[in-house]
Amino acid sequence: MTPNVIGGRELLKRAIKGEKDGLRFYTFLAEKATHPDAKRKLSRLAEDEKRHEAILIGLYKRLYHEEIGQLPQEGISALAKFFDGSKSRGLQSEMQYIDLAIEAELAVAAFYKDSIETAESDDLKQIYRDLADEEYRHFELLKAEKEALGGNYYWFGYSEGAPMEE
């Protein structure tokens, strides 16, 4: 479903579900991480997702004067498929987790960018712009991390030195 096919309520609910999925995913990865820098970065991404969720919930309540109710099964990225098992079965390395996070962040940034066109208010448009920008920065951060690792498949547990230094 694209933003121009669904209404504002459903759009916000999907966005909230997507942020919940992101929070669960980055929390899961942060718990698996053994290197302090990796753990810190992943925890920060989880905190960002939690903050986004709170912003969207507050906006939903302010716009529609009602509780959110049930969220849709599908969020706005590949992360929902990770939790239902269909995406996680083939993941065997930390780099594959990073690839999934990169894919998800890019999809979420695109979703928010597309949502700007159908937003019901200028306030909502600005929030979508801000979220699109922030999610794209997450994408860039993860991409830079992947490039910096340059094939180091032990991101969650590498020692203080580079693998080739030992």
C-alpha cells in the first residue's frame, strides 16, 4: 500500500507500527552486540525509534481525538517480516543484519517522504519531513558503518584491534 491509497489514520497507524518494529529490531541487535561501540550505536537507534513512536502517537491523538486502537499487522518496512520469521530465517551474519537495517531505514525514509504529499495538515507534513530526514540519516549511518567494517563480519563481537592486527 502506498500513502496515496490509504487515509491519514491508517497511514499514521502504519507509521507507528513501523517505529515499533524498528524499536524491537534495534533493541534485539543491541542485546546481541558485544562490542561497546556497536551496542551504543544500536541502542541510540532504538531510542530514536522509540522517540518517533511517541511523536506519532501524540500526533494521532491530537489529530483524531481518539486512542489508536489496533495497529495493522504490516508496518512500513522489511522489519515486520523479520519478526514473523520470514526474513530472519536466512540471516546468518551480522553484516546481513546490517543489510536488513539499511533496507528498512531506506524504505521508512521513502515512506515518510511519500506521505508528505497526502498529509492532512502542514503540521503533519513537517513531521513527516523531519522523520524522513532522520530516517535517511539512520540509513547513511548504517551504510557508513558497513563500509567502515569492510568485510569484518564480527561487528557485534570484534576485539579492540582490527581483525588484521592480531
